[in-house]
Amino acid sequence: MKALLQRVAYGRVRVDGETMGEIGPGLVVFLGVERGDGERETDRLAERVATYRVFSDAAGKINLSVLEVRGSALVVSQFTLAADTKKGRRPSFDPAAPPELAERLYRRFVERLVAAGVECRTGRFGAAMKVELENDGPVTFLLDEAPDASGGDRA
């Protein structure tokens, strides 16, 4: 599972001209769910996103989480993050989780962020979305939560 975090001044996602979700200062989180991902990876990644230090403190050092700055998160499903781009000129989407699993884990990810205290907005899973944001910094991080090697807790 991958989460591309962008620290933003604002973010908005629209479907067919209708605003689905909008936030002020916080994080736009593009979430890619891969085959083999399960609840364990989802929960760990949501906890990391909630506590990952991407905001500046009073001294200007990137040292505060979205929770600490009381920011919001706009979570957008993005299966293209799961693409295999290692060879050729066309991405392979074979590593992406099937839509039913991906949607379930996407919703769980949002639920876990909310449970951690992060105010969340979302787009519409599987829809063609228009995402508008103003990257603050720019500050962008890619978090990757690999499936548990033990093979346990698969969803």
C-alpha cells in the first residue's frame, strides 16, 4: 500500500463538476492499494500518515504531524500508484488490488485516520476525479507499507 502525501494550503476533489471533498491546510493523500495488502498494512499506514511529521514548527523545522497542527486530510484513491513502471513505456497495473478489496481498504484507511483524530474528506472511489490543490512548500512524501512477510492477516 502506498500513500503519496502532499502538504497543502488547500485541496479539493470534484466529480462531474460537483465538489466531493474540500479541505484547508493539511494533507492531500493519494492512496494506492496493491495485491497482498490487508487490514494490518492499512492500519499501520493510517497511523503513520496521522503522525508523520511534515509540517513546520515555530523554528521552521519540519517537525509536526497533521494531528499536531490540527490539519485535515483529503484522501483520494489512486490505483495508478500501484503501477509497475520498471520496464517498457507503458505501466502495468497488475500489482493493483482488485476494486472490491481496494475500496474496502480505502474506506478502512479513512476510518482509521478519523479514529486517530484527523478530520477527513474524500473523493468518490473509482470515479474520474478532478483534484485541485496548492502544494505548500512544495512538500511531498511517498510512504510505502509493504505486506507482512509472514503471510498472516490477509484481507
